[in-house]
Amino acid sequence: MTFSEGTLSVLIYGSLIWCGLSALGLAAMLIRDGKSGEIW
Amino acid sequence: MAEDKVFLDPTVGWILLALFSVLWIGLGVYWGRRNKSFEDHALAGRNVGLALGTATAAATWITSNTTMLAPQFALQLGIWGMLAYSTAAFGLILFAPMAKRIRQLMPHGYTSGDFFRLRYGRAAWAIFLVFTLFYSLTWLVSMAMAGGILLEALAGIDYAWGMSVILAVCVIYTMRGGLAAVIGTDFIQSLIIIVGICVTGFAVLQNVSVSEIHANLTATKPALLDVLFPAAIMAIFNNLLFGLGEVFHNNVWWSRAFAFREGVASKAFLMGGLVWLPIPIAAGFIALASGALGVAVPSADMVGPLVIAEVLGGVGAVAIFIVVFCSLASSIDSLLAATSDLVTEDIWRRLLHPSSSADNLKRTAQWVTLGLGVLTWLICLPRIGTLATVLFFAGPLVGSMIWPIVTGLYWRSANTVGAIGAMVLGASVGLYFYFAIGFYVATLIATAVSMVWTLGACALAKGRFDWTRLKEAA
């Protein structure tokens, strides 16, 4: 039994999109923290 | 391989190294101006917000191993290899509720050593310090060595120079800026790493489709697609437990739990784990594409840079250089800061100079950081090639501490006999099987033995721990 092409696609594209969203999320959180004076 | 071909012109490598060195040191000095006391220096004033908290949890866990070893895992163990590496994220995710508990139980705590001393007494504390300092120094040395080796392989920068520069830069900004500098630079480094991996991943997919990768693997290396690949499935358990043990015990993570603002710790570790989770797959799949792209891989540990440089040329080589440099710096600085705080708080303050002033402790922490840097440099200089093995050797030590920490945080029945026995017995049996069978079972066995002993000691315990004893005044 082997991993299908579909599974591999989901893993690869899913991880790359997840990384992209993580970077955007971190930047958005920093802006939000900055606005409320809670960076540190 | 490193001697045969480099990916980047050495002059470009040196320019990049110089630019980032100036940036990190400048930021370290700038952020260090906020630090007035040991608490500011060691814990960034205990007021770190969610964005920086999340980023530093993720960035510290992204070592050069994540960006370089994940592709090697994929090349050797296939899809399960990438997934196995990803399980290390559960160390951060499962630490999230513990971080909240740590913050509640020890509002004035500084280190994971404080927990062992107050919870289990001096004998358990001493064993913990030996285990954790051995592990931390090994990790630090392996990261600095990896820095020298990778900079030489990527840009032809001499090993001794590359290792010395990256170590010196991290020592300088950690000394000057303390944890604030470490966490601040971690944020920038995490963004660079994540964006770099994401962009290079999509760029590779412009040159080869998933369909072609799958077809090539099916034809040439079907084992890498095997759902029942035994060695890879074993790797999942080993990686998972190693990750849990490392995060649960090491002061790198405890110091962050103490440093994060009230209410932030659990969210930051949970989100940090989720940010980290896809990175081994995003970085690792590139290795699976090597066959479909026709890239020869003479050395498995350099498969990531080989594929990226082959497909993306000079731009790809610059990208991988920057990602690797940031991965190294984000881990080395954290280890320097957390280990120097452990030595300063647990050995200097609690054992040698209990009446030290806040200012004295801050200066001591800075000198300890410098001393650690010099010690690491001296160990790294001869370029011993076996440190990866030593790091695996630390696996049983790390695994044996999981249960004393978890039960000690949640169960009043957890006790000194249980903790000491779990660490000594678990580590001893684990190390025996490390030599008798192999590294891949050592952590698992150490953790299992430690668990049985701890649970037995808890079941037989008559006394109940008073949680207020952990609220020791600073």
C-alpha cells in the first residue's frame, strides 16, 4: 500500500500554504500587539 | 562533497554574513538598553506579548536540523520521514498547557532548575542540572559546528571562520540584549525562514509537478511512498518522545514560559507548535523531487541545498544561505541565553552567592554567556565529526525527565524518590539499550522505565506536596 498522488499533493501544497498563512498571521499579530501596546 | 562544489560565491557569502551580523548585533544592543536588572535580562521583564511569544517558540525549534535534516529524512524515509520530523511540533503543542501551569505555580520562577529544587529537593536538582547542562552544551556545540560546516558547504567559507563568526555574533547580541534580543531577533528570523521555505518550495514546484514527483518515486523508490515503512514508523516514536523530553525539561522553553505576559504562554506555545508543524514537510518534499528533477545527490545531508541551487540557481543559493544562517542563529542565541540563565540562577545564585544583587546577577549572566561561547568555540574548533551521535546519546537523559516533570506539575503525590529513581533508572536502562540495540529505541525505553517508576512511586506515596512551596520569592 502506498501514499497516493492526491495525498502527496495535499501534504506538499497544504504545508506550503500553511507556512504562508503562518507568516501572514505572525505579521498581523505583531501589528495588533503594537497597536494595543502589548509587544512587550 | 563540500570540498568539491559550493553553491554560492564566497564573496557573496561573506557579504551576507556581514550584513546579518551587523543587523543582529545592532538590534541586540538596541534592545539591551531596556534591561535594568537580571529579571529584565533573563526574562525580558516577564512581559512578552503573543506575536513575539509565538514567533520565538517556533523560531527556536527551527534549527539547522529542521531545514537540512528534514530533506534528508524525506530522502531516506520517504513521506513518513517528513511526517515523523513534523511530530516534534507536539513538544511545543503539549507544553502549552504546562506553560500556563508553570506560570501559575511559579510566578517568581526563573529556570527549570528552580522547579526541580523546590519540588524535589537538592539531590534531584543536582541530577537534573547534570543532565540538562550536558544536553544543552551538546546541542549548543552541535549547532555551532553545524554552522561552520554548512557555511563552508554553502559558500566555501572556511569552517573555523564561519563557526567563529556565527558564534561570536550570537554571543555578542545575547550578552548585550539578553532574552529580549533573543526573542526580538527570533521574530525576524522566523519570518525570514518561513517565507524563504515557502517561496523556494513554490519555485521548485514551478519546475516539477507533484504528479511527476509521485510517478518518479513510484518507478524508482517505491519504498519512500510505502504506507507501512517500518523504519520510518519507528522514527515517529523516537522523534516524538525526544521532542517532548527536550521541550518539557529544557530551560530554553521554561525561561519563555516565565517571560511571557500573563495569559500568553499557553497560546504562544500552541500557536508556535502549529507554525512549526508544516515546516519539515515544506522543507523536506524538495528532497523527494530530486529524482524527478534529475539532480544527482552524492551526499544525503546536503540534498535540500543541492536541489534548490540546481533549480533556482544563484537566487536559490542566496535564499538557502539566509534561511540556514537564520535557523542557526535562532537556536544558538536561545541556548546561550537559557543555559547562561540556568548557570547564573541555579549555580551562581542558589549555590554560591545567595545574596547577589540584581545588577550583579545581570553582569554574571553576561559573563557566563561569554564563557559558554568561548567553551563552545574551543570544543568546536577541532571539528569533531561525531556530535550528532552524542546528541542522540542524550536522548535517554532527556526522555527520563518527562515523567518527573509532568507529574511534578500536576500531581501532589509526585515525590523525590520517584523523581530521582525515574531519572537515574530511566537514563541508565535507556543508555544500556542505546549501546545494546541502537539510538532509535533508547529514548523510548528510558521514557517507559521512567514512567513505570514514577507512577509506582506516586501510587505508594503517603505525603502530598504543598503547591505554595513553589511560589518562592525572587
